[in-house]
Amino acid sequence: MSTIFERRSTQAGLVLAVLLLPLVLQPFGHHWVRVADVSLLYVMLALDLNVVVGYAGLLDLGYVAFYALGAYLFALLTSPHLTDHFAWIAALFPQGLHAPWWVTIPLGAACAALLGMLLGAPTLKLRGDYLAVVTLGFGEIVRLLVINMSHPVNITQGAQGLGLIDPVHILGVDLGRPLVVAGHEVASVTLYYYLFLALVTLTIVVCQRLQHSRIGRAWMAIRDDETAARSMGINTRNLKLLAFGVGASFGGVTGAMFAAFQGFVSPEAFSLQESVLIVAMVVFGGMGHIPGVILGAVLLAALPELLRYVVGPLQTATHGLLDAGVMRPLLIALAMIITMLWRSSGLWPAPDAAQAQGKNQRPRKGRSRSDSPL
């Protein structure tokens, strides 16, 4: 009974800390609240990719393509770019498109899901490294398309990116501007924090329901042994397509939120490094385990900003011999290597994975007769 009470108390304390975090960080400057906002965006991305990698076992290194699709679709439908460059659109919408979020976000999710299934269809027979290489190439193709779709018809502005993106409006509240509540001003970054926190909570609920559903159990059967799953009557083709589609749709929603939050999108935000980082968050925290994925995303999203204040003084003390731009990724890579050697299943793996890891790392005291090769 006391254990249950302690667990509930810990959960309540954690929820309270998460709710009060922006109010605690705000006196130190909006920068730290913005770091918390970006961390929540990465948590959403990691949870979304966990559906594909952690549940279905499909190593997708091009996930950033769906993230980019959601961001650019939101940007095109809410910025003045299309009306400025296409006279017929300006004639239809003299005041500009400025599509509401309840149109752009579902549309981004649907288009990303369709793109995900189009990617998944020709790769159904690929596994492991082969699938990773194909999806990696797909992500780069989408990024290069975005860069080159500025001529002969200017759709994406190329490498210059799209700006003047409308912020999210909810119940008449413009999240792009500070809100005065009872005489106290709540910054825009704080408003977005609570929006992202609500979306993270919704994503967690959906992922938990998926994990414990028949579809989720079928995904995990495919992940563990696709041949055995097929022999048990599981339709691996349709379920793998569904995993690609569901994961991609979540990525499209997160991309739309990123565009609204930043007010600007460019191809640089959707590079190969971003894809690898999102996969690293899932693997670093613990594939298939929601708390572990959240932990990995928060650490890898916030750690570079924390290291900025560690490496900066070191660079000054060594008269510029240490480059902060090089040292930060180097320290993160070293931390990941050490962690993977120490806990190969991630920092916080699923209980069954943790037990298997403990058995594999348990030292053997001696050699029994059954260990003999004869």
C-alpha cells in the first residue's frame, strides 16, 4: 500500500513540476522556456518515430521528410507566399489564405500519412540496414525537392525558406503574442509550452492505446520475428503500411506545430543530422518504451543548450583552442557511446528488455557440462 502511495506521490510531483516549469524558467529569460518548448517538440517527434521503430521494428532514417511536409504545408497555407506569387490564388483569396489550424493540421497529418504509405509500399520486403538506406535516401530526396522547388515555379522559396507564418489561434487567443491574465503577462513561448504539453499528453495516450491494442501486439510480433508473425496469420504487409502511415501522420502534426512556433521554415531544419538525432533519441532512451523515449528526447534536446554554458567558458580559457561548435556534438557522442556500452537497450528500456539485458550482462561463475561444445 505504501509503495502505491509513494508511486502516486511521485507521479503527482512530476506532473506538478512539468506544469510549473515555464513559470520557474521565465525569470531566467525566455530562452530557457524556448528550450523547453523545443524539447517538447522533440518528445513528440521521438514518440511518433517510436511507433515505427520501437513497435513495428522498421528502421526509418528518413522520418524528417514527414516532419518537413507538415511544416511546409502549414507554412504555405498560412503565410502570404502563395498569394504573393500566384495571381489566381490572390484573386480567390484577396485577404490571403490564412487557413485556420483546424484545417491545416489535419490536412498535414493526412498528407504525411499518404506520403508515409507511399514510401512504405515499395519497401515492404526490405528489412534492417537495407530499409534504413532506402528511407535515408527518401528523406534526402524530399529535402532536395524543397530546395529546388523555387524555379521555374516558386513554391517553397528554395533555400531562403518561408516566413511570415501565422501563429496558432485557439479560442480567440493568439499564441504568437503575450497574454495578460489577472494583470500578469504570459509570454508567447509559455503559451506554446502548454499547447505542446497538451499535444505530448495526447500523443502518449494514443501511443499507449496503440501499444496495448491488437494492432500494437501484431506490430511487436512483426518486430520480434516477421516470419513467425506471418506464419501465425498476421497480415504483415498491411500492418507495416499502417505503421508507416500512423507514424508519418504524427510527424506531419509536429511539423505544423514547429512552423507555427518558429514563424519560419527552411530546408536546413530538415537535414540528415535531424533524422539521425530523432532516431538517436528513441534508441538512447529505450525503443518501444514510452518513458524511456521521452527521457532520451529531453536529454538530447536540452543537452546541447546546457553544454553551451560549459564549453563556452572552456573556449575562452583556452583562448579559442576549443571550438564550441565541435565540442558540443563530440561530448554528446561520447555520452551516447558510453551509455550504449553500459546499457545497450537504452537508459530506460522496457521491462522485458531490461530483464534480458540483465541476463546477458550477468557474469558466469563457471562452466557447466551443458556448456561443452561436445
